[in-house]
Amino acid sequence: MTLYATFDSLDYADPDAELDLEPAPGHTGPVPQGLALDEALRDRLVASGRSVENRWATVTGHAFDVHLNGRRFDVVFQLDDPEAGRWSLSVERRRGFFPWARRPDPIGTQAVAEDVHDALSANPRIANVRWYTDAQWVDGRPTAPGTPTPPGPNP
């Protein structure tokens, strides 16, 4: 199970907001927009008591993992529309190299998504947070209006 979100932030879409920030350790090449958002989300999650580790840059965005009950959950986000400041984000259990050996964790995914939602909602630089299920997210975009909070594990 994966939960997806979209949200708006022109502040975090501004490249000047990231001039003094360092990319993830070991990253080479161009750095996608989102370093300031990455730092803000991770800081808020840590302040709320979550263990956040292993940040990295993807080809189009940024990611980190959140530890919950001995399991790791990936939080991945990217800037989809720089002019509108439109971002997308996903939360799912890390299943590793052997995904068939680790089942999805809908309750854990829900809990991490709720923590991410709290971090997004508490940030005055972020607006219009909407959440989607696997069924509402096709080819990297929503196919339904979404909900203002993460949908439960059995929508």
C-alpha cells in the first residue's frame, strides 16, 4: 500500500531558498529542487519523535526513510510544477530487494502518512494538502479529488 499527497508551495519551489543547503551525502550531479523542503519535513518529524534517516536525492526529487516499530518507510517527494509550486509525495513501506518477502504494512504506512501530514499542515509555507490511495493515483498523478487527510488503510 502506498499513500500519495499533493500540496502547493511556491516558497519551496524557489531555487534561491536552497543556496546555502547541502545535498544528501554522496550525491553527485544536479540536485533537484526540494532541499529546503526536505530539511523542513525531516526536522518536523524528528521534533515529533520519529526516527528519520538515510536521506537521498532521486532523479526528480528527494527522499528519506522513517523508522516505525522496527520497519522502514520511504517518504519520497518532488516538484511537479515549478511555476505553480505543485509538489507530490508518497509514503510506503520499504520492501527492499525482496519485496515478496515483506508484505505491505497499511497500518504503519497510515501512521507515517499521518505524521507527514502533520508536518506539512503545520508549515505555513505549504497549502492545499490532498491525499490519495493507490487506486486514485495513476501514472504519477491523481485521478480523483483526494482527501484533506490521509485515507485509512481500508478505504
